[in-house]
Amino acid sequence: MKKKILLLLFCVLIAFSVSVGMASAKTWHVDDDFVEYPAADFSSIQDAIDAADRGDIVYVYNGTYYEGLVINKQLELIGAGKETIIHGGWYDNCVKITGSNVLVGGFTIGYSGSDGAGIYVSSNKNTIVNNIITNNSKDVYLEGDLNNIINNTIGNIDLNYPSKQNNIINNNINKKIDIKDSDYNKIANNYVIGGIDLESSDHNNIVNNTIKADINLEMSTYNNIVNNSIKTGITLDARLTKRQKSNHNTIANNTVKYISLKGSNHNKIINNIISQSNEDGISIKHGNYCRDVRHGLYLNWECDRVYSEFNEIANNIINLSNGNGVYLGSNSNNTKITNNVITLSGDSGIVVSGSSGIVIMSNSINSNKGCGIYFYKSTNNSITNNEINSNKDGTYLTDESGRNQITNNSIENNEHGIYLSSGSSQNKIYHNNFINNTIQAEEHKSINRFDNGPIIGGNYWSGHECGGNPSNGTQAYLIPIQNNHDKYPFEDQDGWL
């Protein structure tokens, strides 16, 4: 009981001291010409800041204040509105915040020096709210943690090492957001004209923004890019001179023209609407690792390729790309492409070049001007459960694209249902519906297996008469030009189910 009484007394004392601290907070008034508030304490904002104690409020009336401010203590600096102007005089920073728990709101802040900022923050837990911050070399420059930038009109924002866990929310940003060596930030509900760049920055959340340019990630990992409307595209890159990739990022539920991965692994591209790209809708290619290499007395700049592997492309709508819907460049190995709708591409729906371990499953690939699926020098991949309809050619394998498995697809109303050429051999092709293609299947300098034996059987070929599911081997389907056969075709569509 005695311990409980002491604890209660301690809590009362704490509450009392807090209330006394709040009651003792003073408001200082600043008016540049003493017209709006003749009883103002100061005509200079910095003089009021210097006089204020920790926790005080400095209220500033309309006017133009030609001074660079340094705020080195906890206080609230509040302006009367956009006509309350802090003019930096083109020298150094307009406002420099080195104390923590500072609030700055209700100002127009501009005209820093060439190396200065409108607001420079090197401390933590500050709030910048309801300001207009423009006409500076850097408008908002953060090197602190847990700061809030809310409801401002800003030219640009820079987040730099060692800043982290900052919130950039509900701002109008006329240029761009640059995030460099800065982690765990939240960028949400902003209108950004110039785009967002991340370099060596991890675990950031970029959510619900309207972005009138690009999002670019270089060597940045574990970021979430979700629910954004992006005018152009998203690029993940592994460039520069470090062997660091843009890995483990999630790109989900965005509206965007294109998504490009270069030298980046284990990324998820999910539930996006990707439309009207001038090139490919989604492209996955190599990046470059470059460095100086000494040869005798000379240094040469040499680059090695850094490949993109183990990425996932799922549940996207990809349409109206001038190039391909999805393009996988060399060694884009172990990529999964599942449950996407890929239509009306200027070239092919999906292109796989020089890659293995690719899973293409349960996609709708329709009405593309080129092939539905095109393989070039690609082996040991799986194409299964897809609808591949009304393309120029359904599935096209060339240049030694062998040992792939093509099963349970509906391939309908294409010029060629499946076309295999130039040593694309040892592919297993069974349990597919080939329906009303101009040429159902054709082989050139390739030999493949179109059934998996008498029990599992082969494929359904519209217009071919046979009995049984599968048939007994006496009514084989001829595959020109190599005179190959599906020995055990099915009488009925989906007869293997």
C-alpha cells in the first residue's frame, strides 16, 4: 500500500510539473514595422528566438523579414500566413534548425544563398507545416530524424545521410524529392511534379502520391512503392561503381507507363496498371558494375554486367505498349510471370531472351501485334495455364530454345499456334488446346515431343478427328515441317481434366 501511495504522489508531481511548464510558456510577438501589432516585442524574428525560452511561442505578423534564422531550442515559430516572408537575402540558409521539437509554420521562405537552403534541418522531431518554400538553392534539406514535412508548397526536398524516419506528407512539390543514404522515410499523399529519386536508400514507403515524372531507385533495397499515380515510369538500377543492387523492393497498385529493372533481384511487381509505354511495359535487363582497372601505367574504365534474377511479375494489367508487354533480357533467371493481363502491345506480349527458370503461368496474353510469347535462346522454362489468343503468333521458340515445358494453355486464333525453329528442340508440349489457329503447329530444324505417352496423352487440336481422351495412337496429329506427330491427341477440348 505504501508503495502505491508513493507511486500516486510521484505521478501527481509529474502532472503538476508538466502543467506548470505549459502554463509558463510565453508567446513573443514580432512585427517588422509595429503597424499590425504596435505592442510587439521585437521587429526581428531572430531577436525573439534568442529571447525565448524552451517551449515558448514566437508569433510573427505579416511583413518581409530580411534575416537568416537559427533555431537552436524547442519552440514554435508561427507566421500569420503567406504574406509573412522570411527573405534570406541570398546568403546561407533562410532558416536553420539545430534544436529538436521545433515547429515552423505559416511563412513564405525564400532566397537562400547558393549553397544554402530555405529550411535546413540537422536535428530531430521537428515539424514544418503550411509554408511556401521556394526560390532557394535547396528548399528543404534534411539531415535529421523523425521530422514531419506536412502541407507545404515546396520547390524541392532533399533527404540525406544520416536522416531517417521522416514523414513527407500532403505537400505540393514543384520540382522533385531526392533521397540519398536515407532510410525508413514515409513519402505519402504528395503532388510531385519533378519525380522522386532514391540512391542507396532502404526501407522507404512511397505511398499514394501523384507524380508527374518518374520514380528512380539506384542501389536501394526493401522500399515499398504503392498506390501511386505516376505519369511516366519506375526504374530500378544497379549503376555507379558499387556492386550493390536495387533488391527486395515492392512495386504494387500503381498506375504507370513503364517499369524497368536493371541489375536488380528479388523485386515484386504486383497489381499495377501499366499502360501506353513508348517502349516495353515491363523490362528486366542487366545493369553495369564499373570501376577503374590499372593496366601498367594506365587506368581504364571497365564495366561488367550485373544481371536481374528472382523477380516476380504478378496480377498486373499491361496494355498499349509500343514495344513488348514484358521483356526479360539475358540471364533474367528464375523470374515468375503470373496472372497478368497483357494486351494490345505493339510487339510481343512476353519476350524471354537468354534466360532459364522462367515460370509463365495463368496469364491472359491477347491481341498483341507480335507473338503472344517469344523465346530466344531460353531453356528450362515453364509455360502453363495461359490464354494466348488473337496474337500474330501464339508461342514462338527460336535459336536453341529447348527443354522447355508448355502445358495446359489455350492457344487460339493466332497465325501460328506454336512455331519452333533453329534448334529449339526437346521441348515437352502437351495438354494444350490448339483452337482455330491458321497453322496450329510448325517445326523448322527442331524436333520436339507433342505428347507425354499413351496415358497422359498429347494436345487437343481443333478440326482433328480422333476418338478418346487421349486417343489410342492410331489417329496421330501431324506436325509439319519435320513430319513430327502428336501420337495421342485428345478428342475433346480440356479432355485431360
